[in-house]
Amino acid sequence: MTDNHAELPWQPVKRARAHELVIEAIEDRILSGALQVGDALPPERELATSLEVSRAGVREAVRVLEAQGVLRSQPGAGATAGTFIAALPRDALTRFLRLHVALSNFSIADVTEARIVLERASAASASRRLDAAARDVMIAALDRMDQPHASRDSFNEADTQFHLAIAEASGSALSAALTAAIRSAMKVPILRAAERTEEWPEESDRLRREHRAIFAALDAGDAERAADLAEDHIRRAASVLFGLPAAPAR
């Protein structure tokens, strides 16, 4: 009987670059709980010696993990200087998603569907947790959108503020971070589409009415209506701006 496995030739394994080994070592300690937010990494020379890699490899790993929002470096001397485990996911998510949307790795349709799932859940949760502070932020955003002769850019900033306030009010830090990332990633496509919209005054009026309706449902504590209105609003706006299918009649 022939052993098929014996016929398969062994292939050389790829040797990881030094900074990849450092990243893996740091990740392992984070996942095991040995490193937590606020903890300092060993000094560069000490870490390089312990891991048996070059100091250049350590520096490159730190740069990569800083870009991912995992580490933050504080220059200077003393107890406050060094490289620390950070909790900065929002900036990293925003940068990641913005670039991949720009490169069309994530289509507008895919991002819109993800946004609907996310914002339905946020609206439902926010309707049960809405407090005075969240109300004030939402009202301020709605009032900014109501300003006469507001530019498309100003309108979009206020629109983003309103949706982000809902995500913040949901009580989920992850929902808020993802919402902020999606809105940042979609800023340029939305503004470009708005510039092409000939009936912007009419469209902006519809958006204002939809936002006010969502807020009324949130304020009334009606989770199901708030979620439905959020979805309908996102789908209708996407149909106007990007030609995606409109929301079905309820």
C-alpha cells in the first residue's frame, strides 16, 4: 500500500522577520493577561536582548503596534517615559476602514449593510438607556442640521455627530468605535455623492425629518420603532446617494 503522505515533498519554512517575532511575543503576553492597559514594556535594549532580536526589530514592532492602537510611546525620561499598552481602538479602526473603503476592498453596499446591523442594535439599546446628557448631544446635532444655508460638509458633520451620539448612548464602546470608524470611512464618498445630488435642499429636509423621527422614538423609549426608523433612514439615504436598493415598505 502506497503512503501518499510520503510522496509529498517537504517545503522550506519561511523565516519570520524580527519585528514579526516581537509583535507575536507582545500579543501572546496581552492575550495571556500578563500585559494589560497601562503596563509598560521593558526598555528597548532589554526587550531586544530578552527576545534575541535586534533593537531595530523592536522599534519596527513598536511602530506597527502604535499604528494599530495597541501601544503608545511617551518620550522623555523618568517614570512617565517609555512604551505602554494602550486602549486606542477607535483611531486604529478608523484608519483601517477608511483605507480599505478607499481601495474598494469593502464596497459601499457591504459597508451600508454592516452599518444597518450595527445602528439597529445601537438605536434599540439607546432607547432603553437615553439620559439627559445623550439627549443634549443629539439635540445639538439636530439643531446644527437645521441651520439655514448649512454647507454639505457642515451638515454631514452634524449628521455624523447624531449617529455617533446614538452609538455612545447604547452603552457599547465597541459599537461607538465601529460607528465612528464607518462614518469616518464614508465621509468622502458621502460628500462626493451629496455634491452630485441636484435636489440637495429637498434631500436635506428629508434627512432632517428622518433624524427627528428617530430621536422622537428614542426619547419615547420605543426600541423597535427606533431600530426600524434607523434602518429605513440609512437605506433610503443610500438609495439616493449611491443608487442602492431602497428600504421595502413596512
